[in-house]
Amino acid sequence: MAVTINKGRALSSLSLTPLIDVVFLLLIFFLVATKFAEEDHEMDVQLPSASEARPLTSQPLELFVGISDSGTFFVGGREVTHEELDDTMGRAVENNPINQSVVIRADKRVPFDYVVQVMDLCNRHAITDYKVTTEK
């Protein structure tokens, strides 16, 4: 005995023409929008140059200050005096006035007074982002 299933009339009266029209309109819209986006980047424009131009946002430039166990200061692998360290920090702030940071790498046997001297120089030059590195 065969069973008959009543599928109803809803699917037979559904017209797919408006749905196809909407799909074609969306396709045309995205093709045109993509073409405009490509033209913006493909224009051959000679940009002017500026001698004092700086990027709006830049990565922070870290100045690494090393302090040996005898209390000598090192910047960039070179031994410097307290006055030279002061000048180096001053130049670093001139070149990067907004987000200059200092990383202090002191030997664990160094008297804390030398670390405080570097922190004092940072405060004198308005460097608020200074860190003392440690081992894990």
C-alpha cells in the first residue's frame, strides 16, 4: 500500500524572481564598490615631501642603561659617565618627546644608589616610562 504525502501549496506559489533580483543587485553593488576601492589605491600621485614630518603614532624607543657591579654606566654597549648619560637622555627626549622609555639593567650586586641616580635622570628629563629589569 502506497502512502501519499500532501506537500501543500505554499512552495508551489513561491516566486523566486524577486529573490534572484535582490541577489543580482547585491552582486552589482559589491562589484562597483570594489572597483572604487581599487581606483583609490591605483592613482599615480606624487606626494609632497616635508623635512619636519613625524609619524602620528610611533613605537616607543627604548633606551637601555646598563649598570655594572662596580657602578659604571653603559649605553649601547659603551661605557659612559654620569654627565654623558644625562646628555644621552636629553637627546633621546628631544628625538622622541612623547613616549621615550628607559630600561635599567643593573647588576644585582650594584648598590641601589646607582639605580636611583638613573631614575633621577629620568625624572629630570620627564621620562615617566622607566623600568628596572629582573630575572624570572
